[in-house]
Amino acid sequence: MNKKRYLFFDVLKIVATVFVIYNHTHWYLNGSGKIFHLFHIAGFNICKIAVPIFIMITGFLMLNKETTYAEILKKRIPRIYIAMLITSVIGCLYYKKNIFVFLVQSIFGAQTTVLYWLWYIYLLITLYLITPILKKMIKNFDDNDYRVFFFIFLIIPSSIYFISNFSELAFGKIRLAENVFYQFIYLTNIGYYVAGYYIMNMKIDKNLNKKVLIFNFLFFILGFFYLLVGFIIKHDIVEIFYNNIATVGMSLCTFINFKYFISDLKVNSNLSKLIILLSESSFGVYLIHVFVAEYLVRLSVVKQLLQFNSLIGHVCIVSVTYIFLSFLFVILRKIPLFRKIF
């Protein structure tokens, strides 16, 4: 088993966690002016790579070792499922819901209508369950097999999603994603999962990285263009899921760029330890961040800051939420039982 620690994974997890908080608090941005809206659109566009980054990291870590169904069913799924149920109890108390009904909903996945961000737990469970099958399938893949795989699981579904949504947005046409292709778009999750493993086994030189940087920028422009058109038409930020072709491109390119720039970067031991501690707290931060962000927004000082300058106020909400929860979970994870769950 490969037990090597990849520091750029830890850095990516920290960045992705901040992006998740941004994504779930961006609606507190309510400023005016062209510059403000351009910053809002750019930030919203970039933060969509958070989920793909987590999926790709998980994909490599799971596919890079021998994983049995026994391990998945006895260890991995119970861990995240218990963490989800604990979060649901906190949500029940926080939102003053019937705890029995709420927990029943949690068990069957219906509670995502309230704790909307926990949908990712159910996605993880699905990916865990298909890991042994994927491992056997890609074991003998050559480069051509990977090209076909990614064409089917990433390029086609993400292109369908992007084109159909843009068509509805710009021309008022019926979205392709609402017909028989709708479920097809979720193939991107499997595509991301395998892509993490594939990229980690790629040789990335300086020339390739330069090309990837250019493509990363072009995919950013594509996503930015979609959101800008949406804003011009709807006068508001339009939702776009992470399985569109622009986000797919940015996610893959960012993963490659981080691998190239950070993999061999020499970091002093103290900084390295801090990065690892923050990275290991990411799961806990993800589970609780919405509660903390919503609490902060109700504080009078934060309300005044948002009214004064919502951009600065939003940065404060994201920063305080991340820093507070990160250090909270760094402390809590010193408890052995807590560390096993979170």
C-alpha cells in the first residue's frame, strides 16, 4: 500500500473547503456596480471546482490501493454515515425540527431538503460502493481506454449539461438536461473519481503545465461568459452545477497545476504540520460550516459590515467560519473517538 503523503492534496483540500464555504454564502453579496458584479461572478465561477477537487482526491486515494467491500461496508461508509447523522442531530436542534422525523429523513436521504449540503455524503457512499468494480476495470486500461472513458464520463455529459442550460438561458429553449439525458449528466462524478487516479499517474513537465495553465484560463473564461450572460438576462447570479464542461475543465487543469507546482515544493516542517492539521479538519468544517455562517450573519456587527460593503463582509464571513471551525476541529480531533468519525 502506498502510504506517501501528498502535501498538494492537503493544500487543495484547504482551498476547496474555503470554496465550499464561499459557494454556500455567496448570496449574502448584495452590492451594486459593474466591478462588484464581475468579482461576484468570477468568485462564484471559481468556487465550483471545490466538489470535483474532493472527488478527484478521494478517487486517487481509494483506487490507488486494494479496497475490499468488507472495508467499505464496515469502516468507510459507517464513518461518514455516523458523521452525517450527528450533523443531522445538530441541524435538528439548530432549526428546531422534530428529531425523530429528521433522523428518519436522514437515514433515507430525504433530509437534504433541509441540510442541503449533505448530499455529498450520499454521493461518497455511492462512489465507495463502486470502487472495487472501478479498480478492476481500470487495472488494465491503456491511454486509449482512458480517453474513451473520459469522453463518455466527462466530456459528453458535461457538454450536454452546459449546452442545454445555456440554450435555455439565452434562447428560452427546452433544456436537454430535462429529458432522457438528465441522469446522464451525473456520470461526471465517476469521471472525476477516475480522473484523480489518472492524473496522479501522469508525468507532467513544464511544457505540459504551461498548456494546462492556458486551458485552465480558457475554461474559466467559458464559465465566466455563461454566468455573465445569465446575469445580463436574469439580473442575478444564475445557478450552475459543477458537472458543466467549464467547471470540468477548470477542475482537471487546477488539479494538474497544483500537482506540478506543489508536489516537489520544499516546505519547512512547522508549515507542513499546520497545512496537514488544517487539511485533516476539512471534513468537519464541511459538515458544520453552514450553521456557523448563518449564526455570523445574524450578528449586528456582521449585518452592519454587509451593509457597509458586502464584499468585505462576505470575506469576513468566509474567513471567520473557516478559521474558527478549522481550529475547533484541530482541537476536537485530539480526542481518539472524535478523530475516527471526523
